[in-house]
Amino acid sequence: MIRDVRCIQQVDVVLDRVLNLPDVMCEHPIPLRVRECNTQLCPANWASGFWSECSVTCGHGVELRPVVCQRVTTDGEPVDVDEYHCPPGEKPEAERPCNVTACPEVQIKEKHMKFFQINKLDKVRLVVGTDAAILPGTSVIIKCPVTGMNRKKVEWLKDERPIRQGHRVTVSTRGNLRIRRSRPDKDTGTYTCIAEHKRASLQIAFSDLYAIIQETLQREKYLLGFLADEAKNGNLSTTIDPFDKQKRPLQLVVGNWSTCSTTCGTGVQKRKISCEIITNNYFEVFQLKTCKHAGIKIPAAVEKCSASPCTRWVMKDWSPCLEHKCVKEGFSYKTRTVACATESSSKLVSEKLCDPTSRPLSKKECRNPSCRPLWNTSHWSE
């Protein structure tokens, strides 16, 4: 509490004129100008600050703010006190959920194809999803095309173990795996990139001379500039080569028909058809739908084939042991009918259509007590 205390001298009673004097000129002690009041402590109250920014830039996050229990001092300054001084039921929230925008779903765009190196190349660029066969000494760049997250956070495994980076094997700032001067003893295996809960793999093997010769012979006419019969009829299109982003022709490689799946009756025969980009240094095999989407007509890979009808031996029951067909003492024989028939309709056909080596017996010995030796006499001579 504050009041005005002055030392005055009245100089004119009528006019109520006074003169203000220094305190020392009045009697002491000087009356109090200030004294305390309401000496009990003020009740504590909750105080909160400003909300922070959302903890994430997308998806479900939280906002935070400071919440404290404070009491105002006699000087009018707030000070923090223990929370039990404030009513617990009135405590403001210190945390609240926030969701700015939905996070984009993490995706890895794989390239399901086969890459086969035929001749020496300094460097090859591959994408996860590829099955690659390369030559020793070739440097490799493996891309993991990720959307929905920072590529720097992509992790790489080799055969399900974290890759140890060094001078020869590194991961770029764009998340690409680089292998310099590849070696069969070090670099053969499965490489997997991980982006949050998504993962995709690539297989690296090293081709030998025998495999190169085999693959080259199968594609000899394409390497020489000739196209398959289907392509000669205008069945040709182009696409962007994943290797060097150049526009190259797509070609259907059509193999020969296999033998019929059955030796009799109706079966199927198959042939291998692949959609490829073929160059002198490498070839790439894509899914057939790549050629189909490019407008190339895909020929049949399976067709029916038929051979002679499937047959089997059929036979009737054995006859009784014949009485007068003795073959030796105590034995004669019995017979049954054996014929060749189709499996489907049991129609009798020529025995030439059944396997002679598996023909059942049509005659076999049987015990006959009536078969015993007797004297046989002729007529007397003259």
C-alpha cells in the first residue's frame, strides 16, 4: 500500500497556502509511505507457451508447448513452482496431434528384365529387378528408383548383409550403388535396396565363354541385322533402352517348336518367345507385355499336336483247360483272346498299333490229369 507523505509549513491559513519542505525539517520518525498488505501467498495458476511446429512435414505428427505451474511474487514477477500447487483438472494440454498432409506412399520402380553382356564395356547401368550377367572388369551402377522419400536414406544389402563401402564399392548421394571393376569372387550375388518397408533386388552373375557362345548362336540372325519372320511382316517397334536411354528396336526372338508332349493321342508342343533389344555388345530380355504394349503381335507359344491314337491290350477270360490238347504228360493248355483297342473308346484296332513287347499271353499250360501216354497200334500188315 502506498500513500503520500510530505513535510509542509502552512504560510496562509485563509488562502490554504502551504510550503513543501525537506523531510529533515519535520519531526522524526517519518510516517510510512509504503506498507505491505495481503501478506498471504497468491494462488498458483497454470501458464502455457506457444505451440511448436508440427513434428513432421507430412503424415501424423505432434505439436508441443511448455505448460508450467506459476505463482506471482510480491514484486509482480511470475515464478515456477511445483505442479501440485495448481489444480490438476485445469492443466492445459502440452501436446496435440497434427497432420499437415498425407505422406506420399514409398514406391520402388523395378525393371523386370534380363541383361546379358556379350562384349567388353567400361560401364553398365542397371535397375533393381534385373537379372544381370556381366563380364569381369565391368564397372556397375545399380539404381534404386524411389519415390515418396529421400533417396539418401536408401539402404543396400548384399546377400542380406549390409554392404561395406570402400574404395571399390560406394553408394552415391542419389542412393545409387557403384561397383568399380567388378570381380566374380567379390561381386557375384543378390543386391537389395531398402526404402522404409519397401525392398527390391537385383541378381549379378558373371557369364563365361560357353554361355556367351550359346546365347550368341541363338541370336545370330539378329546380330547380323536380320529380323524374325514376324518382324519382317512389319511387326517391329522401338522403345527406350534402359541401358543408355537410346531409342532401339524391339525384336521378338522365336525359338523352335519342342517335340509333342505325348507319344500318342493329343498333346502340346511349346516354343520359347522373348521380347528383346539386341546389340553387338549386349542383349536385354523384357516381359512379353513390353512388346505387346508396343503394338507387336505375339505369336502362339503353345499349340496342340496329335500322334497315333493311344492304345492298350485287352483280353478276355481264360478258357477251361483243354481236354484233348495235351502238350506233355499231365499238362494241356488253355487259351484266351488278346486284342488291341484304343484307350478312349475301347474300339478294336490293328495289333500293329499296340506295343508288341507288352503283349499279354494268349496261351499257357495248365494241369490235366487226362494227359497220359497210351500205346498206339496200327493195322497188322499182310
